[in-house]
Amino acid sequence: MQISNLIKSFIVKVLGFVNLKSAQLLGLNSADPSIYSLKNLETSKNTKMVVIDVGANIGDFSALCEKAFSKLEVVFIEPQPELLHTLQLTFGESHRYFPVAVSDRAGTGILSRRTVGDRKAHFSEYRDSNSLEVEITTIDILLKKEQIQEVDLLKIDAEGADFQVMKGAVDSIKSGKIKRILFEINFRTFLGGNTPSVIEHWLRDEGFSHFYRSSKWFGFIPLRSLQNFRAETQNILALTQPLKSKHHT
């Protein structure tokens, strides 16, 4: 197994990039970034990293960021009140917490969930016993209201609505306020009428032309494009400039 992974790592380094199809063939399964790969995003140990955690849930991603970055402020966005309370108890008063959902419009919506604290909660037209009517805002509105001038990383895990969240941040993206975007593509992305090619085209138009696939074993793997996608979860990092990494694991 170790030899096999070394061979895969060598192939990635020789190629310099892979596409989604070849990544799947190599067994480079998508996963949340490791602490070490996140460290590649830190601009300076003396500068506080500002991370917006959309769909924070219980804070798994932000817990990784706490270990990866020397200084950190997280803007937690989590519409489930029980989870937001847990986040406040876990991470303390040095961060910001918002009991809202974000999309490309402001208003209200029905959050469908199987149980309280459901990690796969998503917007739906159907109500059940655990459904919630939640406030919806946009990243642009939130950043303006809170006077947040710079975002080092916008992390989105919105169960298929990630593209809508990006479109609701378009003014902040155009102004250069948002430096990096880490988002998820899964089967609900397609259900929402979006495709990886549409998302890629939109991001390129907004200046994000460098894409990386987050892999458990090899960190951020460069991608030519977001084509050849099959309906399985992919975690994608979009940048305006190539990633200058010290390590990819």
C-alpha cells in the first residue's frame, strides 16, 4: 500500500496536474483538506487568517483551520440553532456566529433535515417534523453589514447550493475581497441544475482560473478543469493564482 501511494505521488508530481477522471483512476479520492495542506494557504504566521465557514455544522473544518493557522478568525454560518450553540461552546468568543443560511438572494427558506443536527440538511419545498424555516442572506450582504474587508478563505458546504452561495458573493469576489474559495460538488449540485463546467466557466470569468482537488493522501492536486465529473463528492479549491505549496500531504 505504501509503495502504491508513493507511485501515485510520483505520477502526480511528474504530470503536475490531473483531471477528475484520471484522479479517480489513480484512487486519489476527494476528502477534506489535511492540516498540512491547509498550511499552504497561510500567507504569514503574523497575519490573522479570516475564514468564512458556510455550513459549519459541528465545526470539523474550522477545527482543522485552528490547528493549521497561527492566527485565525472564523465567521461561522450555520442555520441549525442547536449546532450553532455547540459551535459557540466549542470555539469560544474570539469568532463570529450567524444563525442564517446563505444563497444568491435574501429571504427565507425551508431547511429539510432528517434529525436535529442533520449533517446533510438542505433546502427543500417539503416540510417534515424536523424541518426549519430559516433566514437567508448573501455573503455580500453579510460582509458589508459586518464590515469585513478581507476573506482569506471562503469555505462552502451547502449540500448542492454551493454555486448559489458563490453567486451571492459576486460583488465581494469582483472587488478582490475574497481570496480563495473551497467548495463542494456532489449529486445535489446536478439536482439544482448546475454542472461543473458551468461553475468553472463562472469562476474563470471572475478571475479564479486555478483549480485543485482536495485529496486525503496528496493534499491539493492541480486540475486542468472541472470536466469528466461523476456524481460523487468532490472538494475543489479555486484560486486566482497558482498555489505555491511547501507540501501537498
